[in-house]
Amino acid sequence: MCGIVGAIAERQITDILVEGLRRLEYRGYDSAGLAVVDCDKSLLQTIKAVGKVQALQDEITAHPVRGTLGIAHTRWATHGKPSHRNAHPHISTESIAVVHNGIIENYPELKGVLLRKGYAFESDTDTEVIAHLIHAITIEKNLRLLDAVKAAVAQLHGAYGIAVIDKSDPTCLVCARSGSPLVIGVGIGENFIASDPAALGQVTDRFMYLEEGDIAQITLTSWRIWNNGKEVSREMNQIRQDNDEVMKGKYRHYMQKEIHEQPAVLRNTLQSRIGKTRLLEESFGVAAKEILDKVHTVHIVACGTSSHAGMVAKHWLENIARVPCTVEIASEYRYRKILVPANCLFVTISQSGETADTLAALRYAKKLGYVGHIAVCNVASSTLVRESDVAVMTFAGREIGVASTKAFTTQLAVLSLIALALARRNGMTAAQEEQYVADLNQLPAIMELALKLDNEILQLAHDFAEKHNALFLGRGIQYPVAMEGALKLKEISYIHAEAYPAGELKHGPLALVDSEMPVITVAPNNELLEKLKSNLQEVRARGGQLYVFADANAGISNEPGIKVLNVPHCSDFLAPIIYTIPLQLLSYHVAVIKGTDVDQPRNLAKSVTVE
């Protein structure tokens, strides 16, 4: 989750490091810090601050530091609460400085050894162990920094991306990757490292992605990479970053901007993948056809919002494609004995492509005999994309708000296309395909109509500002949409919210319903509508206040205890995507009214790169 930036240059790099941290702040904002080597004075200077990167900038303004070699970090806390003493970088003997993403599982054992050697620990983190371990190895074995890092990481168990500098060796910085992403940014007479290319868009557009187990040494004019003791090379990639993506423009928050971008990005997602009447399956790539031809069942593995997308896809795959499907939470997948049916496809879903649990699930799945591994992802350069057989990109553009919005709806769009591709192999007629494709071609326009409900939803949102709990209901394919709505509300407004299938009301949740428990329901006009209406009356009879997002043709109207907002009519096929939008808007407006940090909600970060 945390963000790393490093630089070696002939110019002053403090501003480069801080700007890099700003661009990575979505990865963590509990604290921030940097360490730079002033070669003229042979000094290692460290500055840290609790809170967001701006707090670090304020410290630097008050106490300037200068240097041409340095590392920086923005933190999402794992070991040790957010505090100045736990902020990175961590220092050993005023010489070695380390920043670290990930978790070192055997740090208690290593810490015990280092304590016996006389090292004093000043933080509660697992990271400080790395700094002292590297220093101990340099002294005991008389090694330079690169070889000391190689020896140190061999003793680390867990996941890590680390960057290390040594005051006594200011000609290089060293980094290592195992389970946490790192890239090298290549400049002219200067080089950089970061957790994400986005951190370095202001200084370079050329990047190399480190692979699992890579250890790299970066100097002013060169880089060398080793893996498993052998020197290796990594492909250079040119990535041009659109500055418009990191500007809010007319919007108050990134989340608001990203909600309203959805019609445009959905057009990007669907472009060149559907024609007027048919799915253009060849857009998935050459390897996809061979895999899809063999598929009899599907396993979907994902986390958080992406798992809700997978649950929607299960309905499409079983109802349209007639393919059995299971959906698994990635963090649970590896911890039971998986039974893989014959000809089963493994599908992962991730916005970032760096989610630790999802990557671990993919690596485990590769040992189990699936017919293929397809990734649905938004970041083409991600580890998930590189390690999958086929990647179907969502093309959502950069998503900065921690609460996922456009990533979710574009994932749904891609998953609907995969469902149609499999449906072709299981009896879908040309006429049926034409209708599904016609629906998808209408999708961006219907999304634009849904976004016009913004002002009406704002008025509803005032009813929620003083509430502490909320209940979301949905039936069938709308149940995971209700789950996503509940997740959004709790993520950014801190209101406890839960989702239930509407038919389960009488099996427990109804006991919670009273005048202080708002109940939010999605009600498209489908075969479950009449049953849903009965569920609504059960809530109303117990004094609950209902908020119903209903199809304009559903025949549900305002009455005492029921507030209805009419959603533009759409096909059952598109309903999960369309009904997501008003729930996103509701969560956004409630959070703004409550005054929470919408884009960077407490305790959360955008990319979950630790288990």
C-alpha cells in the first residue's frame, strides 16, 4: 500500500521526491518522510511528518534539506501506529536509510538477533529490522551496499519492495522487489525508482518494471539488475502520462470527477470490442480464443469492489453463457483445498493489478490445472497483467479516489463481454447477440441520463447525515450492486452499512429496522419486482424509512415512509451497471455533507499490496 520514490541525480532532488510522494499519496497517507545524502557535507538528512504529504512539505519549507541521492515514502501503517517515530525512512547508525512497502513476517526473530548484537530500535515497525540487518552485514562481512542488500533480503520472509541508500556509498541506490511493485525510471544523467510510474511522470516517460526477486543497483548513468544470483535485463517501456487525469478540473473531489467520467470511459472500454450487431472477440487477443474454446466452468477471484463485479459476472455467466461459475475472495482462496473442475477458467479482477492477495491467488492457481488465466485489469503495466495468459483491459484511465467508481463499472462492462464470448460457444443465437450488443451500445447514453439524477440524490443525502447505520437491499443480480452501494457508504462516510438479499429480511435484518435505520433498495423492472415490493412493505410496516431507486416503469411511487427516485429505464442486462451510479452519488453526497475526507478516507489506501 505504501508509496516509494527514490532518485540519484546531479541536481537537487528534494522537490522531485516530494512531488513523487504527492502522486503516490493514494497509496497511503498516515505519514511521510524522506532521507537525502548531501555529498558536499557527507551528511544523511532525514525529515518526517505525521499525516499527509503536505505536512512533510511544510517541514521541509521550515527546515530545508538538500542532496543529490535520496529516498522517500508515504505510509499506510501495518506495524506500529501512525506516528513520527514509525514514519519511514528508517535509519541505522546514521548511515543506512531504508524505505519499505510490505510486511516482514519473520521480523521478531531478526529483531531478537539484532538486539543481541547491540542495535537499538526506535520504532515499532518491521522495517527498522531491514536497516539494522543491512548495516550489520556491511560491518561483519565488509560488504558494499549492493552485496549487503543481497545478503539481507535472503533472510527476509514476507513481502517487500525496498529502497536503500548508504551515506558512505553515495554513488548508488539499491532496491529489491518481492511481492510489492517497483519500477526504475530512466532519465538523462539521472535515474529514479518508484512504486508506480505515476510518481515519476514529471521527470521521465521511460520505465523498467522489476520482476519478482529482482535486486537492482541504480547510479547516475546506469542500472544493473540481478535475479536469483544472475544478472538480467528488463524491457524498457515508454509511458506518456496525461496530466488531465491528475487534475480535478471543475470537480470538488477526484471521486466526483471519476463518477462523472463514467460515460466517457465506458465508451473507451467498449470501443473496438463491439460492432453494431456483434461482439468483436478478436479484440481480446490471439491467445484468448484457444482458452475460451475449452471453457466449461469459471472461477473468479478478486477483492473488495472487484469481488462485487465478479458476483455480477456470475449471474451473466450462468444466465447468458450457461457456464457454472464460482466467485472467491482472493484472501481466502489459498487457504483451502481447491477443487478445479475439468476445463475451468481462472479469472482475476483488479483495478491496480498489484493487489497482493489477488496476485498470490493467481500464482497458486497456476499450479492447479486451469485451462487458462484471464485478468480483468486497468493498469497495462501491472504485475497481474504480465503474469496472466490473457489480459482484458478496462481502459478506465487513472483512478485516484480511494473508493472505486469508474473502475467498477468498466470491470462490469468487460466481464459482460467475456460472458457474451462464452455464450457464443453455448447456444446464443445471432439475434440474441445482436440485442445484447445493442444494449451495450446504448450504455454510455443511459449512464449520462443516470448522472442527471445528481441534484435529486443530493437532496436525499441530507436524510443520511446524522444516521449511524444503513441497510441496502437487492434481489438477484442486484444483490452485489447493493453490496457495492453499502461498501461505498461505509468507505467514505463512515456510516455502518450492510447489504442483504431482500428475501433474507425476515431471517434477521428486520430486527434492526426502525425509524433510525434508512433502508436503500434497488428495484429494476424485472421478474423479481413483485417479490421485492412485498419486502418493502415489510420494512414500511415496522416504521423503517425506505429509499427506493426504481425503474421508471416499475410502478413504485412516493408515499409515507417511501421515497422513490426513478432511474432511467434500461434492459435487465445493463441494470447492474446503471443502478450502481445513483448509489455512488448517494455515498459521495453523504460524505461531503458529513465533512469526511472523500478521496482519502481514514485507514484506507488505494492499492492493497500487503496481505
